[in-house]
Amino acid sequence: MSNTWRWIIGILVGLVVVAFLLAGRSERRAYRIARGAVEQRVELSQDRIDAVADMAIAAVEKALELAGDLPIAQNQAELVIQDIEETRDRLNEAAAARGDVAIERLDSAIAQFNQTLETVDNAADQAESPAAKAILDRIYGILVAVQTQISEFIISTQ
């Protein structure tokens, strides 16, 4: 009788081992599928980061082009241009970075946008000609729109 119990226990243990092996295969497959999905999501996120950075750089380039035509005092125009160039440089750094570093650089670009907007607003307050105010208002509008889009993107990633 004791020999029969050994056979029964041995067969049950063997079935449990086979069940674990079969169950492990599906887990490995699920892991591989999930890993591929995460890699694909990371690629999509990076594509979104690149698209946001490229869009922002293009808009800042347009603002820089407008700033070159400002009919205001030379020192005010230089301040506006310097701030816009600094914003462009930070966006270029964000475009060159990958992953979370790119998000951090976009976040620092938002801080630079705030400073640039303040400079543009001060220049608009001091501008005497309506043409200069119109150009500065246009620059301000471009920068605010880009800053808002970057902010919304950063919020959506977190």
C-alpha cells in the first residue's frame, strides 16, 4: 500500500510541475508583450516630445524674426531679442534631450518664457509708436500660445 501512495504523490507532484511550466509560458509571453507595449509607448512619447519642441522652436523663430523688425529703442530691442534667443536655446536643448530630461528642459523653457514675456510686456509699455506696440503684442501672443501648449503637454505627461 505504501508503494501505491508514493506513486500517487509522485504523479501529483509531476502534474503540478507541468502546470507551473505551462502557466509560466503564458506569463513570459505576457511579459514580452507588455515590454513591447512599454517600448512602443516610450517611442510615441518621444515622438510627442519632439513634435512639441519642434513646434515651439518654429514659433519662437517667428517671434525672433518679428523682433528683428522692431521700431523701438535699440537697447529695448536687444533685450527682447536676447530673451527670445535664450528661450530658443532652451527649446533646442529640450529637442536634443530624450525622455524625462527633455520634459525637465521643456519645463525650464517655460520659466524662460515667463521672463521673456515680462520683457516683451515692458517693451510694449514703453513703446511709443502703434506699429511697435502691434509687433510686440503679436510676439507676446505667439509666446503665450507656445508656452500654453508646452505647459499642457507637460501636464499630460505627468
